Amino acid sequence: MNISAKQLKYFLAVAKHKNFQKAADECAISQPALSMKIKELEKDLGQLIERGSKKFYLTQTGQALIDKAETIIQSFDDLKHLANKGNKINKLSIGAIPTVAPYLLPRIIKTISKKYNDIVIEPKETVTEKLISYLISGRVDLAILALPSHEPLLNEVPLFEEEFLLIRHTNDANKPVPNNKELTNMKLLLLEEGHCLRSQTLSFCKINSVPKNIMEGTTLTTLVQMVSSGIGVTLIPEIAVPFETRSTKVSVSRFNQQKPKRTIGLVWRKSNPLTQQFNEIGSLLKNLNKLN
């Protein structure tokens, strides 16, 4: 058996696109050459793909190979990373969740760039589930997200803790701050499915099933502007308040007793050979939300 990482990459491209020509384009080789490499792989592992005139199916072996192939390729990439760069970070892909990225990512990039001269940083913003997937598959090196990640393959370093604050229309500024139970009777604005802030808010309000009077938005900016228009109330993280509440007709309140909070942390693969450097970056970024 003589299987190469390149063959596995070709197979993953085919499995991803379910089309040999698109996979060949992504891998920058000809379609016949890619087909030949897949056939060579099948000689060692058995049939991976059911080839029909119009439809494309992975066999059971093909389905089982996907996760293993991704793990093997990531191990190869980590070894190459270690061999080529040693203790020096020349290039870094860093992701952040949407409720952190607009407010902290520019400062995070600036802080890391000061520490590592001539570093090339590739930022990415997406929701938690995708970020974790990108970390495990090697598409990003580091991620800033709410802890815990509940993923045993990842290292986590807490950076800071922050409260969620209540955003109401200015007409309601002098009203008592509602508790979590009272919030459920209000027109509560939430981020759409996929955002961890949504689930954290629902958890604070002890809402198991989303009632009909809860409305959704795609960004914190949308939610705050809806509140400013008198549509409802929302909760946003403390780091977002100075940015999102400027020039709006909203009031900002802290909760009195039960205070909804989250911990933001730095996350990376345990297998990454730059773990020592990433721990150093974590130390640099701690309490960054409190810096001027």
C-alpha cells in the first residue's frame, strides 16, 4: 500500500464538489490526471465512488475515508509547518465570531503584528460552529470565540469575561431593569440561528423553545437599530456597546442580580506545533477589551 497525502487531497476535493472537473480545477491538475489518481487510491482501499452518468455517490468506504483523510492531511501540514518555520510565525490565519470580530479583531491583528515582525495575518469572521470546523480541518490556525468550545481536540486560553447589557429605547430608560423572566414577556430581539449569543441569551432567559414574539436579526447593528426604532429590546455584549449605540435612541442598562456573562478565549488545535507561541499570543491578548 502506497498512499500519498496528495491522493487524499484529491479525494477530498472530489468528495467536496461531487464533480471531477471542479475538483481538478481546485487541485490545479487535469481532470484525467485526477481520475487516474483516484483510481490508484481505489486499488489500495477499494471502491470509493459510485460512478453514474448523472449522479455521484460515495461508497461506505468513501464516506468513512473523509474524516480519516482530513486528520492525516492535517498531521502532514502540521509537520511541514514545524519543519519549514520552526519557532517563527510567518503566516497566521485567525478567525473570530461576529460578535467579537468588528470590535476587537483590528486590535488583535495590530497586537500580534507588533510581536511578530513581517507576519502575514489572514482574518476570517464566521459563527462558532464553522470556526471550530475550520480549526480542526486546518483552515484557520487560531480562533477567538466564546468558551467552552466543547471540543477535545482544541486548546483553550481564556482572554476576558464580559457581561451582556440590556438595550432599550430611550423612552424606557427610567423603567426598572427587568429580570430574566420578565424579558420573556417583552419583544426580545435575537441574532439568527448559528450565533452563540443567541443561545446564551435564550439560556439566560431560560427559554427552551423560542416563542413567537421573539424577532431575529443578522447583526448586532440590526438589532440595536430595531430597538432604536421602538420595535423591542435586546442584549448585546459589553465590547459592542460603544460601537453600536452611538447616534441611536437607546438606553443601556446592566442587570441587577443575575448577570448574563460570557468568557471569550483563544482556541487552537492541540496538535499544532506552534502551541508555545500561541500561548504567548494568548498572554498578549488577555484583557485586550479593556485597553484604550
